Amino acid sequence: MTKEEAKQKIRELSSLINDHNYRYYVLSDPKISDYDFDMMLEELINLENEYPEFSEADSPTQRIGGYITKDFVTVKHKYPMLSLGNTYSEKEIIDFDKRVKKTIGEDFFYICELKYDGVAIGLTYKNGLLHTAVTRGDGIQGDDVSANVKTIRTIPIKLMGDDYPDEFEIRGEIFIPLNAFEKINKERINNGETAFANPRNSASGSLKMQDSSLVAKRPLECCLYNIIGEHLSYDNHYDNLQKAKKWGFKISNYIAKCNGVEEIFEFINYWNNERKNLNFDIDGVVIKVNSYALQKKLGYTAKSPRWAIAYKFKAERAITELLSISYQVGRTGTITPVANLQAVQLAGTTVKRASLHNADIMQKLDIRIGDHVFVEKGGDIIPKIIAVDLNKRQADAMPEIFIDKCPECNSILSRKEGEVHHYCLNDSDCPPQIKGKLEHFISRKAMNIESLGEGKIEILYDHDMLRTVADLYNLGFEELFGLEKTHEATENKKEKKTSFREKTAKNILNGIEESKNVPFERVLFALGIRYVGETVAKKLAYHYKNINALQSITFEELVLVDEIGEKIAESIIQYFSDERNLHLIRRLQANGLQFELSSTSGLIIENKFNGSTFVVSGVFESLSRSEIKKLIEEYGGRNLSSISSKTNYLLAGANMGPSKLKKVKELGINIISENDFKEMIGLQ
């Protein structure tokens, strides 16, 4: 085959595969067998490997993945991804309709769509090619997951036709169909792996996997529901969605034009009954004004559009038998009671367990073994017991008494006055606490030792090689290489061994070595001090600069630090008063971890604000909220989460709520714009 023939063949195969892919995944109308499709794709892969110079950016071989993403780049949305106002009340839908009509009159109609329970995504196309795929994030900016999204076969890499805008964004929801989710979980259980909790979390986790070839193996789908751009084909939402179908997008067929609330309720009631027959999860219905001109007239609040609202279905409920109650121990010693249930189908998944939260909840429910209980999924995700069917209670059922000893180490439990949780205080010898602290320490937001994970930590713990986080820095290649864990045989699986091979051992040691460069604020968070999360750790690190200053501080001094309350202060004092913790820190210091703020962390570029306080609200043009807040700190200011008499400035963006403005004016607080702020720090 000549080069020209290869080039032509690659083009022909790409076009054919894209067409068959569209027919199979979007139209559900395949024209060839899976085998023929696979053979065609394999031929294209071989040709592109032999003639890489002819491989195009829109080649269907990108569906296979293979791109490795170590860190997902944060991208600012061109158009903020605002959330919708939610309601469970029909009355609030009527009130919404009245507010809309008061502003724009009677001559319009709504579009009703299903509210997919998946992961929101924004896809930007330039000249007919997928340019970027960005998660919602905080609505102002999200993560670029383009490499992973290109593996999803219901998302076109190259558009069909030629009448699309030069640039536009289309938004939708990525999800896993219920039948595919069930199949995945069966395979994981058969392989001795933990089953995924629910389709939504699985879809979200898949999008953030570092290896796109693994994402390609997940049965992700995407349904698109909103187009944004400056040169769209039509002046309304519905017609543009129908146009997008012709470009190759999977647009929901479950959509209706509605003239008033009666037709809206018909749509809602129909899908509230029929959702159980869908092959994907929905949690409600979205109602939108169709006309773009009328949408613009209605405008936005600080967080959501005034021209749309989401009606959420009430959680599905099932009744099942309580078989037993077990108790779990968290990394900080928190004891959580868990109800073990007779398996029951609920909202598309099989529920066998539900959290009972704490002793007070158990007492309030008056729950007893053998009771028949009503189970709901909170937000259609987390199962919870909401009541007991007392009519079915057995006459000899005894009240459940909360345990007084740790189920793992048999230590006496403690419960402080005013707190809802019981705790095991044996944090140095209680296995779940030790493993939990190790897993927290290596996690992404802490030390980010990505070559380790829950499974490897457990193997090292079982071989008595890890008892504290400091033990990680004493590990050597000879100890790790060849280390094995045997998984016992069960009815559904054979005996299996997991071993640390040469590459695994080297990767673990490299990851541990790299963690020595993690900055002080993240090391402080990694220590796992109760109530000291990311934000508190950062504030403490920036305030005290090093661990020596922090561990010698008094309770009275601590509570004076911004956002450090009595509960947090008490926990910090208690942590540093324990000689075991001080010994651990000395070991970590000896191994080269960062226990002092670097010269660049929390650096004040110029103290222009001299401690002035800011509340940042609304949507901004050239800077994201996180960028603005960082600049405030870099120029000596402080960020507050809410308006009070202590606020010096309100930095007001577009679509800020009127109630906030009213409060600011009442308190006489200075209101500044984005441009005013940039002038203050010399960015103009």
C-alpha cells in the first residue's frame, strides 16, 4: 500500500466508523455486527500506527483512550454554569409561573425536560471539532477532562453537516445506564472487588480517572440539554436542541412544549410514575422558558436563572426487615451504627445497608432487630431509615442498646456532653483508626502519594509494616518487593494473590519521596487532627508559619484566630498535648517533611489592604471568585463568607441577590466593582 492509498483508506475507515458509531450509540439503529465494527476499528488502528502522520485529531481511535492525565487543568467557564432553583412543591411551581408571567406576560411556552442524575459537563466545539470538555466545578471554573470525555461514544468528536456555528458550547449530563451499572458491579464482585455505590458516583469517579484507556472501558453515556453561543441557528431553546440532533448529538426525546402549569404537571406526574421504567436515573423535571429573548428579560439571581426551575421528585421509599445492627469505626474514632437490611430494590439499586448515624437517631426511631423499616434514598443517593412500621413489630422485640465498647479493639467508648457521637479513644491501637489515618495521610488533598491506595495500605498493615504515618518513610525496596496478600476463595471466586512487583515497589517509594516536597499547610491537614480540614489547616499554617509555634499555642490565643472556634481549638490543644503525636511529628521532621511555611505559601505581595475584610459575591468578567479571593489575601486582606458589621468591602459581581445588597446598604458597607478592585491593587 502506498502512502497515498493509506491516507485515503484512513479517511474512508474514519468516516465509516464515525457513521456506524452514531447509528449504534445515538440512534440505537446498528447496521453492522459488533464483530465487523471491531474489525474495522482494528484495521484503522493498525494503519494509524503504521502511518501516524495521517492520524487526524478527530479520529475515532481516540475513543480507545490511552492518554494519561496526572493533574486536571482548571478552566474558567466562558459562561458560568449556574445551578437551578429546586423545589418539591407544586405550589412553588405555580408561584414560579406567576412570577414569570408578571414579568413577560402570557405569550410564551415552557420546555419540560427530565432532570438526569449524572455529572454536568460543558462541551466547547470550534469549527466542528470537540475542543474542551469541562466539569461544572464551582460553577465559575471546572476541570478539563477532555481526554476522558473523548472516549464516550455518545459525544461526537467531529460534528456532522456544515451548518453549525464556528464556536459554541453544549451542556449535558454524563451518566451510566442502570443495566450497565449492574453488570459492572457483578463483575467487580466476582473479581473480589468492592461494588460501586451508585451510578452517579461511578460516572463522576470515571471522569476523574488518570488513564483515559480505563475510562474507555466504562459504559458512560451523555445526553445534552442546553446550547450556548453567539451565532446559534434559532432564537429559542427547543429548536436549537432539535438542530443539534442533526450535528450528531444525543438529545433527549423525553421533552415537551407546555403551555402553562396544567401541562407542566401532566408532564411531571407522568414521569414520576414512569421513571422506574427508564434505564437511567432521574431525580426530577426541569422547566424552562423557551425564548432566549424572554430568558434575557427575566435574568438571573446570584446563583440561578429566573427563567428556569427544577421540580424534584420525592425520594422513593421501600419497606424491608432490619436483620441486625453493626458498628463501624472511623479514622477519628467515631462510632457509626449501620442497619443491615433484607435486600430491597430502591431507586434502581439494591439496598442492603443504611446508616443509623448515632445513638440519638436510633433512640428517636426506637428501632429494634426484626422491625420492618421504611427506607428512602436521601437525594436519591444515600439510603436512610425514616421510620418503623410499628404494626409489624414482634411482641418480644427488645430495644436496641448502643454499644459501650469498641467493636474492633474492645476499648471503653466515650461520649462528651453535648455531642451526638460516641468515640473510641484508643487511636494508637484500634485497627480501623490506624488504617483510616494512613489512608487520609496519603490522599490526594493531603500528601498525594498516588502510588499507594486503600488496598496497598491494608497489605502493609497486615504485614505489620505500618502502624503510624511515619513508618511510611522507613519502607525500603527489599521489604516491598514480592510482598503478597492472599484473598480467600469463596463460592463465586477462586483464591487470588496480590503481589508488589518491582515497578509497584519503585512507584511506591518514589511517591513517598516526592511527598517530602508537599507544603506545610497540606502536611498539617494530613496529620488528621479532628476538625482540622483543608481550610482550617491552611489558616493555621499561614497564621503560625511553623509547627513549633502552633504546638506551643494556648487555647485562649487559638480562639482569636479567624474561623477557629472553641471545638477546633480544644481538639488542636488536645492533639499537641499528647506525647505520642509530638514523637510522630519529630519522626516526620527527621524524614524531611515540610513543617514550616515556604517563602511563597500565603505570601503577601504588598500589604495594601492591611487586614481589611471582603465578601465576594456574584459573577465576574475577567477573574474567577477563587482568583479574586487569592488576590485579596496576597494584598493583605481577609475573606469573609457572609456579610456582617465586620465587613469592610462587598466586591459585587453581576447577578448578585437583592437581599444581600439591601443588607450591605443598611450596614453602610462599601460596595466595589471588579474594576474598582483591580484599580486598588494596580491591575488596571
